Amino acid sequence: MTRVVKTAGLVRHAGLVAGIALAVAPMLALPALAEPVYLIANVAVNDWETYMADYESVAGPAIIKAGGEILVGTKTVNVVEGHYDYNWTVVVRFPSEEVAVGFYGSPEYQAVIPIRQATTDTEISVLMLAPQFVLPSQ
């Protein structure tokens, strides 16, 4: 019978310690998690064969290598409002802005930027980084 009481006491003690740990954990100074950032590309491609063979074949793997996740890559969009002058849309999620900027500055990606620029209409094509939803200041 003494063993049962000790075991039950240890279980209660462990439960108390676990409860305290759960209560204190949020108060610890843990580093903030980075917010994801999205690379949004609206591109007017005018040489599909070269663009896909020489640019996308390098850019896609470089995105994945850097930690990005390609969410959208399409020629077809359903414009529900406004005017859309592009024929290629890509959305990539990166774990942080630092990772996205690192991808953009990587030697692999820098090497193919001239190909993208030569095969697209750079006057209207846009590449931008945007955070997750942020409520505008009021």
C-alpha cells in the first residue's frame, strides 16, 4: 500500500511540475518566429521556349533549394475585376523575408535574371515580396 501512495504522490508532483512549466514557458524570452513572405510574380513572357528551358529550369529548383514553396505557377487566371496584362503568374511562399532576399541574391538566381529579362516584357512585368495579411493602420 505504501508503494501505491508514493506512486500517486509522484504522479501528482509530476502533474504540478508540468503545470508550472506550461504556465512559465510563454514568459521565457524565446526568439520570435519569422513571418512567411510571398514572392508574387506577374510576368509577360514573350519567348516561352527560352523562358521555360533556360530560366524556369534553374529558378524553380533554386526556389526549392532556398526553402521556398511554389504555390502557384500558371498561364491561366480568371480575372474577376480589372485588367491583367500578364501571361504567367507565380506565387512562392518563403519562411521569411530574409530567406526570400537570400534566394533573390543567390548566385544561381542572379545568373538567370538576364534570361528572364530578355524573354519577358520588363516594362510591365512585376516581381514583389509581400507579407501575410497585415491590417492597414486606422
